[in-house]
Amino acid sequence: MDVYRLAIENDPAYKAARFSHEASKETLSQAWAAFQPTISAEGIYTNTDQKILSSDNTVYGQGSASFPTTEYSVSLIQPLFNMSSLSNLFRAKARVKAADMGMEAARQDLIVRVTKAYLGGLAARDRLALAKTEEASVEMHYELASGKYKMGLTPKTDYLDAKARMAEVRANRIAAESVQDDALQALREVTGMPAGDLAGLRVDLPLKNPEPNDIEAWISAAVKQNPTLEAQRQAVEAARQEYKRQLAGHYPMLNFEAGYTYNETEGTLFGGGSEVETTDILLRLNVPIFEGGIVRSRSREAYNLYLAAIQEQERQLRALQKETRAAYYGVADAMERATALREAVEAQELVVQAKQDGYKSGLFTLLAVLDSQRDLTLVRQDYATARYDYVANSLRLKKAVGTLAQSDIEIVQGWLEDGK
């Protein structure tokens, strides 16, 4: 839960999705704006100097004047019919719905990524512990073989074998340290800060089959509820409306317009000034006839993008069905492996005890004891890995059907050794 809370605040991918979600809401406001009236005001002050250079009119054959003119106007335009704006409104609604689903998908994806990184950290820690345990055991064997070789109690081949094995386990330990560092960095990638101590999974992890225990029911639920797929459905609808919007370039547009203009001129070249008020009220109908073929071109472009969106939806549908099936059988497989490996751990513990007793009586060599201890550590690691896979696939399955929530993180929290 600590890692998840930090990820909510600091994960760049999740925060980017959140900001994109907020930005997408504005597309609907912008679409509605096309249906609202547009009001504008303008003011003009002009100072005019005029001089007659020549004129056929004998009355005004010569003369000059200088006078100011003040003019201001207010205009209003109210769209009455615009098919393009209507299609754009439906397109914006679909995009907002897609963004809502995308945000939900990002939240569920964060839960999976946090869990994957956390379990990856546990697995890397297990691997390092195995490497250190094996290194300590082999080092003890190497020292014993080296001492016997120096006293002439063992052949050189035994000493060289122990030395080679010592070099191998050291290399394994160095590799395990690198893997653990990489796993901790993966946690830091989502939290933005170094990871602390990680609590391990309890040995008595409750293992249950998915409910309902029917793969087709899970696939059906995923197809209906998965937020990523639903976001793509809305993307298809947005693409369809965009195609209609481009086709609307052939439709007429009807606006109601009103304007008021006040003009005051304090003089003219021919004497006297004027003060004029003008009010205009009109209906403006614009009928597109030909625009160089750009409407047809844009329509073809939008139609092909619409078809591409449909194919992307089909791709995501098939991928989702595959992912759901893999997660469902992954849960069952992990359960079976965990059950079998738990029995293997118990059996291997008896083997180690028997070989330790046999070594004391001279029946087994120390190397045989060390091998049995290493085998026990390996099977314990495999058992832990099976339980990690069970947790990961359980969350992946819920993500596939769109029901993954913070409560599932709380459940996993209760499965930890110090979970509360």
C-alpha cells in the first residue's frame, strides 16, 4: 500500500494520463461553443485631411478640409444550422467518454505495474539470498577441500572442482546483486524514490480458483467491461462523427446576425458633419458549391481513419481475449505449481536432514549435503515464484474484466508477512 500511494502521487505515466484526461474535458466545452452566439464590438477613431486638387464641378473647384470621425459598432451572430458543428459535438462527447475509460484503464494499469514491480523486487531478493547461501556453503566446502589437498588427503581434482564451483557461485551472486538493483530501480521508477524494506508473501497464501470457474464467462465479461476496449469503441464513434463532420462541408449553414453601428463625422470636404445610427438584422445562408475538392479529400481521409479505428478495435478485442485466457489459466497453473512445490519443499527438507545425518555417519560427502541444501533453496525459490505468479495473474485477470480496484491491493497487503 505504501508503494501504491507513492505511485499515485509520483508515477509520471499515471500523472500524464490524469492531465490528459482533464484536458480532454475541454473538447466538449469547445464543441458547445460553436452553438453559442458570438458578440463583438469595434471602435474606430479617424482624423481625415482632404484637399481638392481638381474637379469638373465648378462649385467645388478648390478647397480643403480636416475633420475627425468616430465610429463604433456591435455585432451578434447566432448559428441556427451547422451540420459540421453538430457532428463535432457528438465527436467531442465520444472523445470525453474515451478519455474517462482511458483514465480508468491507467488507474488499473498502475495497480498491475506496482504489483509487478513489487513482486519483481521480492523475486530478486530471493535470488540474491539463494546466491549468498550457496556461496557460503561452497566456500566452506572449498576451504575444507583446500585444507585436505594441502595435507595430501584428497586428490587435486577434488580441489580444482571445489575452486571452479566457488568461482561459479561468486559470479552468480554478483549477477543476483545486479538483478536486485535493477528490480529496486523498477520500483523507484513508479514511486520516484528509493524502495524501503519489502515484506514478503506469507507461506500460507490462500489459493483459490477464479470465481466463476468458467473461462468463457471471464472472456465475455472482459469484452463487455474492459475500459481500454471501451475507450477504443468510443474512439471508433469519434472517428465516425469526424467523417460525418467532413461530409457536412457540403451542407448549407444558416446564421442569424444583428449589428448596430454609430458613426459621427464632424465635417466633410463639402461642408457640414453627420451623425448616423445603423441597425441591421438579417439571416445569412451560405451554400457551399465548390471548394477545389478539399471537402471530398478530407471526407475520404476521415473515412479511412474511421476504418482504421475499427480495425484497431478488432485488434484490441483479440488481444484482450488472449490476455484474459492467459491470466485465467495462469492463475490455475500457479495454483497447481504452488501446491506441488510446497510438497516438494517438504520432501526436500527431509532429504537435507537425511543427508546431514548420513554425512555425520560417513555415508555422504559434504558436497552431497551442500547440493541437497542448494536444491532445497532452489525449490523454495520456485515455490515463492509460483505464489508471485498467482498474485500477479489474479490481478491481471481482474484488470482484463475491468474490475481491478484499490481494494485488491488491500487484499494483497493482507497476504504479506507483516500485512495489516
